[in-house]
Amino acid sequence: VGATILDSKTGGLVAISGGRNYKDVVDRNQATDAHPTGSSLKPFLAYGPAIENMHWATNHALQDESSYQVDGSTFR
């Protein structure tokens, strides 16, 4: 769990939170440390198309089941 806080007027970085286990990351810079590309690309490759093409809101909840239906199509 982590967070980034931006200034809505300037777009500048205000704060970065590394998560709940602060002692484990106190010597790390979350802004410059390398991260797996999956974490960075997920918003563009998964969430973006779902929001644009399926008209999902950013708070859309997914069913955590082996299969689910969207507009009559079954996904597994």
C-alpha cells in the first residue's frame, strides 16, 4: 500500500508514502527506486481500456469469481 499526493494547482509532488511497514522502507526512495513494469503499466494496459471502452468508473468493483459476465459475455 502506498500513496502519492500531488498539488492540484501546480501538479507538483507534495508527498510520497511507502506503505504501512515504514521500518522496512525507511532507507528507500520510492520515487527513484526501480519497480517491476507490471505495476507501472497496469493503469495503461488494464484500467485505461476498461474505463474508456467499457465505460467503467475508477471505483468499479470486479467480481472475484472464476468467471463473470459483462454485457452478456462470459469472462474466465
